Amino acid sequence: MNSFNHRRYRAFPAVHKPDRRWPNRRMHHAPTWTSVDLRDGNQALVSPMSVAQKMEMFDLLVRMGFKEIEVGFPAASQPDFDFVRKIIEEKRIPEDVTIQVLTQARENLVERSYAALQGVQRAIVHVYNSTSPAQREQVFGLDKEGVKAIAVRGAEWVKAGAARFPETRWTFQYSPESFSNTELDYAVEICEAVMSVWHPEEGQPVILNLPATVESAMPNVFADQIEWFCDHLRGREHVKISVHTHNDRGCAVAAAELAVLAGADRVEGTLFGNGERTGNMDILTMAMNLYSQGLDPKLDLSMGEAISEIYTRCTGMAVSPRHPWFGELVYTAFSGSHQDAIRKGINHRQGQDAAVWEVPYLPIDPADLGRNYEAVVRINSQSGKGGVSHVLERDYGISLPRWLAQEFSAVVQKATEEQSGEITAKQIYALFESHFVKRNGDWQMQRYRLQREGEKVIASVVMGTEAHPRILQGKGSGAVGALVDALIQGAGIYAEVEQFDQHALGAGTGARAMACARVSVESAGTASAVSFGEDTTEAALQSVLSAIGKAGAVVRLHQNDAQKRG
Ligand SMILES: CC(=O)SCCNC(=O)CCNC(=O)[C@H](O)C(C)(C)COP(=O)(O)OP(=O)(O)OC[C@H]1O[C@@H](n2cnc3c(N)ncnc32)[C@H](O)[C@@H]1OP(=O)(O)O
Ligand SMILES: CC(C)C(=O)C(=O)O
Ligand SMILES: [Mg+2]
């Protein structure tokens, strides 16, 4: 029998909410971020972090600007306990950072958590128990009252523990684990029961953290649940509402974003979404989403590479090259039309006083995350002339005229197909040189002289090798025209200059001018060539000669020449 059977599952019920308001709201500031990397992220690793790895990760989180960090589940393991002791005893917790620890609603575990926290200036004690029907029935074997009693007892132990350390500023946090699978009225009831122990209305700081422990519905449903909860909770104004989403359906970030619209003040998550199963809500993504909308994320994400590096080292997890905002390839375009648009977009910005970033295919300026522009355009067989031109411009200061870019792009395309993969900027330049710049000694111009004769220009050109120089002379309306005439007169070559382009080069290229010519030669072919030079006329004449040579022209001895020799 086929086990792939959708009838084994059921649709998640919608929340009845005729007064739904969150879809019309906008985010105006970042929520309070709480990193749970050192707890939820850590508990999901094949090999949980050592104390040293936790330390490195903690320091990173502090540097990034997190003000609340869940540093562990001290009652779970000795390293978790030791790490909490270490950061307290070694005074590693900055003044403006509050650490948080998690505990089940079990007396001995709560006790052990306080033992770990002894001497801390400020801390959040986070107690949880699961509340959904499946958990009540299958895990606890209790009814609603029984599960509520676990929460209330847990809240009492937390309160009693705190009372033993009055020198610490305590915040209490309660999570009805599996909130999003719990009946909403019951979730409110159990949270109010916890609040009646802690009395936030009397000044005790309290956070109610509402998890999508297992993401089971679309993010709009989660937002409805949060708005419903906030609307119905007595004393809502006395507590902070936090959300903690997981990514089972791939929507943890979306769910957290919509939950903020629906009234959440605080968001728990991890770097790169590390966490149980498909992971937690990815704070990096959500924070960058805000940033890209012109909001201050209140985290320093500019050290993108260091974040990936430390994360990988501490967790042993890889960062996907497609990870939103931070993946290695997310600011790279291989495809021709994207590259063309990026190149035009970047050029369009130059010389403009553009305060707001708007470049096609680049939702933010990659430099904001410490990325360089080299990686933005990379060339393979999917690329076009825009990308190839961009690389030559960017790395060699060479701007190709459109007609030559088209011709060169076909050369690059062939090379990428042959080597079936990416081609580097260096290889592109080598192809450019061998195709257009390299010349045959017979077509090397040794020197030239121009003279004016009324409206006309007379060009005298010496070309060929030192051993076999050839002297040509012709007349035209400009230097190139005079050269074409000289070739007819002196070498029997009938050439037509189909395209010609010359311009000054950018700084750093070692030459002042670049001339590009496409020439068709009677009874030979058509070819293009490029010449660089300090002297613009020299570059122009040489480009025409090189193109003629490349087209396969054969120097025929002119009648007069032959007679002279004869
Ligand atoms: C969704 C989340 O991420 S929740 C956080 C989960 N994180 C972790 O579990 C990591 C750390 N946990 C641990 O290392 C261990 O679970 C420990 C050390 C805390 C406890 O270990 P053990 O006592 O051996 O218990 P274990 O976790 O197997 O036991 C669960 C027992 O606690 C009860 N329980 C589970 N969660 C809770 C809770 N939040 N509050 C009260 N009781 C709970 C269960 O019903 C079960 O009771 P039973 O023994 O009567 O059947
Ligand atoms: C302990 C709670 C907050 C949790 O991690 C979850 O429900 O996912
Ligand atoms: Mg979790």
C-alpha cells in the first residue's frame, strides 16, 4: 500500500477573527531580538557546543548587538551549567546585555537554574510546559487543569527561587510550549494563571513567549493567533509578548514578521535559523528584511563574513550559498539579462547623488555586508555581452563599444561552453587579448607621419617588421581614410572600415586611448581588432592594420612597386 497518503493529515482550522487588523499595519521599528542560539540552536546540534564554542558564539552575539541572549538550559548538562557560571564569574556579560536561561517547570530543574545564575546582575528565567491537546493527552496524561497546574507550580518555583537572590534584577518568562497548536482560550487562561502568580501589574517584569514549536499552519494563521491572544489577555499592557517560531513549513520568518504586525514586541530566533528539525526563525533574515525596507534592525550585520565563519566553526553547520542575504551566491548574477541590468543600474548610479539604493536584481548594496562587487557578476555559459563588458570595465577599465561587446561575448560564450563552467576575469582578459589585441608582425605599424594638404590628410606609414619594412602613402579626409587609401595604393588591399570606435581609457590601464576597428577586406574576410596607445592616432591606425591582418588580407605588390623591384 502506498504510504504517501494525504488523507492521514488534516487542515489547520482558521481563526475566526472578523476584527482582524494586522494586515493593514506596517512595521515601524525592529522588535526586541532574543538570540536562542546557545539553547535552542545548541540543543539541535549533533554535537552540542563546548564551553569554548559557546563563549565564541556569545561574544559574536554581543558584538552584533543582541541585548537578550538565552545562554543555555543550565539544568540540562554540565557544559551548559559551566558556561553560565563562566560568563558570570568572569564578568563577560556587558552592562546592557541580559542573559536568559530555560528550565522545565520542575522544581529541581528550576533550583539548578538559580544555582547557575547566582551572582548575575540581571537575568531572565524562562520556564515552559507544553499545552496543546496532543501534549496534554500523550505526554503528560493530564487534562487542561492538570497542565495548568504544572505551569502554576513552575511559576511559583521561579518566583520563590528569585526571592532567594534579591540582589539580581529578575525578569520572568513563561512559554506555553506548542502554543500554536493549543486552543486559544486555553492558552490565554494558562498565561493568565501564570501572571496571577507573578503579578506583572505590580511591577514584576514578565514576558509571555508564544511559540510555534512545530509550525503547522500558514503564517497568517499564526498572526491571527497572536492578535487574538493579545486582544483577549487580561493585563496585556503589563507584559511583553514574544514569539518563537520554528520553520517546519519554511515560513518561520514570515510568521514572526506577521506576528509583529499582530502585536508581538519581541522575537526569539537564531543565526541562520539553526534549531530543532528545520530550525528556528532566522534572525539574520528577519533583521535584513527590515534593513532592506529602510528600518534600523538594531543589530550590526555589516560583518557578514565573520558571522558566517564563527557560526560555522561553533555549530559545525554549513551556510547555504542561497541563504537569504548572507549566502555566498546571493549577490551574484550569472545570467546575461540580470548582468546587463546590474551593469546598467550600477553605471546609472555613478555620478548621481542617489541617496536611496535602487539597482535591478540587487535588493541591497552588497557592500553593506562587506561584499565586494567582484562577486556580483560572474561569467559562465548563461552570461551575455552585458556581463562580459562589466567584467572588462570593472577589472581592466576597458569599455567595449556595443558592436565589439557583441562579437566578444560570442567568443567568451564558446570558451565557457568548451570548459563547461565559470570563466574568470583573468581568462576573459586573456581571450580578449588573444582575439583582438595580439598582432601579426607583418601588420605592425613602425611609425607614421601625417601632413595636411588643404582639406585632405596625407598619411605616410611604415609597417611590417624591422627586417622587411613596407612604406605606404595615401590621402583621405582623415588619418584612417588616408591609411585605407595607402593600402589600396601601396599594397593592393581594398578594405572597408565597417566599425570604428575610439575613446580614452580609465586610469590604471597604462594607456591613454583604445581604438577598435572592424574591417572587411575584399577577397579576404571581416575581422575586428583593438589597439591601445599613448597616441590616439597611432592606436587608430594600428587597430585598422591589425583588423586587416586578422581578416586574412594578403599584401599584393603594387604595380609600381613591382616595377621598381623588377
Ligand atoms: C520545544 C523545546 O525546545 S523545549 C526544550 C527542550 N530542550 C531540552 O529538552 C534539552 C534539555 N533537556 C534535557 O537535557 C533533559 O530533558 C533534562 C535534563 C532537562 C531532563 O531530563 P529527564 O529528567 O531525564 O527527563 P526527560 O526530559 O526524559 O523527561 C521528561 C519528563 O519531564 C516531564 N516534562 C517535560 N517537559 C516538562 C516541562 N516543561 N515541565 C514539567 N515537566 C516536563 C515529562 O512529562 C516527563 O515526565 P515523566 O518522567 O513523568 O514521564
Ligand atoms: C521552549 C520553547 C520556547 C521552545 O523552544 C519551543 O516551543 O520551540
Ligand atoms: Mg524552540
